[in-house]
Amino acid sequence: MARLIAIGDVHGYTLALRALLDWVAPTPADTLVFLGDYVDRGPDSRGTLDLLIELQQSLRIVPLLGNHDHLFAEICAGRLDLRDEWLRFGGAQTVASYGRAPEDVPASHLAFLAGCPRYYETEHHFFVHANYDARTPIAEQPGALLLWQSLRDRLPGPHYSGKVAIVGHTAQKTGRILDLGYLKCIDTYLYGGGSLTALNLTSGELWQVDQNGQRRAT
């Protein structure tokens, strides 16, 4: 049976992502929705993007754009002069993974990020990186809201469509997903010592691994 699986913020922890995928064992019939933030904070942003690009060749993946990914791409393209802020925001680890950035960032990585959508919708769910306006169609949501606004700054109500929101971005420092019924946040604080989470929206099955790829009981 085809599965719909969401995966939380990776932040350059390629080892954790590989271990999680080995455990989930996705097939070409499944849809994997990545909720963004592939780069910054963790040790191997370059490897994470390499892995996602590789996965596209054999699996159906929907890699949403996260705020860290957006900032990284904009700086590499010379459209934002925020390098110092970015380095403090987790970019220093990204630079280290490439050797130099943006000089050593492959064009394929920037093309991948340029192709990342800001939302994804199915019959019963919608997926965004950060937040949403409950009164506005998902296709009309402001970019700053989808990418940047924390749930701690504004917790939205149920979306008027009746669909369940699946989001990342706001790290759940307990290591457990935030489940409000109408909204599930699966950023479980991997970069801070928590877990990388995958959630099967078809069955409710949950998988979690730590930074080293060790499986955690859920």
C-alpha cells in the first residue's frame, strides 16, 4: 500500500537521515514529504543535499523549502547581504561542509533548492515548513509566514479547508511531536540533541532516530 510520509527538519545530519530512511524503507509507491531546513547547524549540509538529489532519482519526494534553505540560496546567489547573520544562524557549519560557500556550492545544489516548493497539499493534509493563516488558501499564503513564523509567536487555528496541517520549523524540545489534531509539528529538535522524525500520515506510524542514527522508542 502506498504511504504518505512526512520527515522533519534535517539540518545537515545526513547520518541520521540515512538511518531513518533505512528504517522507513520507502518504496517508489510512497510519497515522502520533507518539511525543509536541509542546511545549517548540523555537520554535513552538503551531504544532505547530495542525498536528497540522489533520492529524487528513485523515489517520489516532495522537498519543501525551509527558511534556512531560502537564506542559504539567496546568499549564494548574491541577492542578500546577510552573510554575518547567516554564519551565526548556523551557516558556519554549512560553510565548513563545503569548504567555501558560495564558491564551492555545486550548481546542482542551488538548482535543487530553486525547485523546492513552499507547500504541498493532498486530499486530507497540507504541508508547510513553518506556519499558515487559517483563513487563506494554502496557495495564497504569504511566503514569510510559510517559511519564518514560529508557532511560539502565533499558533494558528484549524484551517478552513478542514485539512490537517503538517509543519516543521518550531523545534519541539521535548523530542515529541506537537499533536493538536488539526496541526502536527514534527520538528523534534534534532540539531539540539533531539530526534529526526518521520510520520506516516496513512497509518500514524512514527519513526525517530538521534543525531548518530540510533533508533529511539516512540
